[in-house]
Amino acid sequence: MSELQAEFTFQNFQILRSKIFYQDGGNYQNGKFDILPAGKYHSHSKLYDLTLHLMVTDDMDQVFIDVIGKATFRFDQEFEEIPGYFTLNAPAIAYPYLRSYISSLTALSGSDTIYLPIMNLVSLREDLEKSFERVDD
């Protein structure tokens, strides 16, 4: 049995929240980061909002960067459950925008520029599927 796949198009990316906290004596170059994905599908408009909440911690496990970005995608057709191929591809499309924003923000802050690594975001798939929300607006 073949699977019907809805086509999607990237619409835009925007920063919803951005906080950066530098403290004297902090080591920010070897920080760890975590990404929390969430998704909301608007069935009437066929728009899907992918939210990526990124937090970067310093060597003392203190959050010093806290950014939320939202990527919007348009689908050609409606669906009841989020397509599997989309959960793999959408974060990979949105993450470079977030990564670039962090680099630009920290470069302009007067401190060391933070470069987030290029990543394989397959690990976000399960969290994204669990957070899927359908809104019939």
C-alpha cells in the first residue's frame, strides 16, 4: 500500500523570544544546548507552526541563551496526523535560521560569538510527534 504524502512549503521564520544573559567569569564557548520542538497545525488554513525553543547553558549549567523561533509551513492538503517525512524535514529546515540568529546575536553583543554545531535533528522527531496539536480554526 502506498502512502499519500502531502506536499509542504516553507513560508517564513521569526523569532518569538530572545534572551541572552552574560555574567562575569562565565565560560560560554563550551556550553551545552537543548532544543524543545512543538507543533501546531491549523487545519482551515493548512498552516503548520513549528516552534523550536533553544536553551544554551554555560560550563556552570546556567542558561545564558534562551531563544524561541517559529517556522511556518503551508501544506497542499489537510491531514489528521503529522506526516512522518515532515517531522524529519521541518526541524532541519528551521534550525539553520535559529543557528544563524544565535551567531549574529552573540557576535553583536560584544562578547565571544557562539557557534552552534551543524546537527542531525532526527532525535527531535519523537518529541515533535508527541507535541503535535491540531487546531480546527
